[in-house]
Amino acid sequence: MADASINRQTRRPPMIGEPWFDAPPFPIRHRPWETAVHEDAAVIAPLAGTARLQWHADALYCQFHVADRYQIGLTTTMHGPVWEDSCVELFVNPTPEDGDEYLNLEINCLGTIRAGYGPSRAERSLLDSDLVSQIHVITSIRERPKRPDPDRDRTWWLVARVPRAVLEGATGSPITVTGTSTWLGNLHCCRERDAPSFVTWAPIDTPAPDFHQPTCFRTLSFD
């Protein structure tokens, strides 16, 4: 898996769904757990996605485009079980020189956020609501709740703006972005309810679905 770059833009990326063609794409295509999750699934509707990341001024912008023929979004409460819905996730360690802790930012297709920080699945804390409320999300899904319609649904997109203050509040460290900055991370699409699918950018080798694998993170370099 080649390392990927986060584009540093002089112009603010639009909070809309058209692909940012000047930002390197992160293809989210690895499905290491297809047999495990589909053996007993009532519906097989695997996900696929593409993410793009840009840094502008004081914020990280995250854009996801998801191919999803079983869109579902029921969770509307912050820090709720968004992974059960159609969901995208950014796992990132912006300060690897300071330790192994990472931020997991999980957002369902309705724009509901779950975010935590720590070194592992078991040793992490959810972010305070005042930090999470600073994250701005726009999504193409307008229904609340969203029920699956495989005959009509095909794709959805989501854009999130994560201010520097959120990253610094989570990590407890100053965040700098220069030509030598190197972050570590992974990107995912998932849906656990009814038609399970778990997809990653950087490959993960575990028997069962588990995105919390920082040893599988790859380098996210800034141009």
C-alpha cells in the first residue's frame, strides 16, 4: 500500500459533493471480512468508497463518496452507534512523534458524529460535546431517519470540516501542518445493521471486523 498525501490548499475546499480533483484520492476498497459478515447476512450489499483530505488554514476537510445500495441512517444522537448505519470513518494520529494515540472520527450518512481518542479500542475516551459540536458536516442524505431502498439508492456523499482546535483539544498537543508533517491513519466505510459491510483503505488482517488497528495505519504526508 503506497503512502498518500493530504493536499494543502490555498483556497478553501467547497463543502459540497463534487470531487476535489486536485486532492489525492484514497480508494476505500479492501474487504477483508466479506466471508465473516456475509455468511449469515439477510442482504448482501457491499460498500465501496473514495475519500479526499485537504488542509486549509485552520481545519482539516474530509470528503467521502460512497457507493451504497443499502443506505440506512437511524442514529441521530452524538456518540451513538453510528457504525450500525451507513457510515464513514477517519482514524488519524496527527502527532505520531508524541505517541500511539489516535482520533477516530465516525460519521453516519445523516451527519451524526461519534469521536474518541486513545491508543486502542479499549483505552480511549469520547470527545467532549463542545469539541464535537465544532465539527461541521454536510451530507447528501436529507431523510431523518433514512430507511434502505435498494431499488433507488446508489450513492451518497459527506463532507466534514474538523477545526485545528478540535484536533488540539483531542490530542492535547499543538497541531502544525508543514511540508514535513507526517500523520498516520486509515479510512473506512461500514454498515453493521441488516446488510453488514466493512471496507478499508489500508489493509487490516484480523479474523473479525475491527478498525481499531493502529499497527495497520499508513503514512499520510503533506505535500
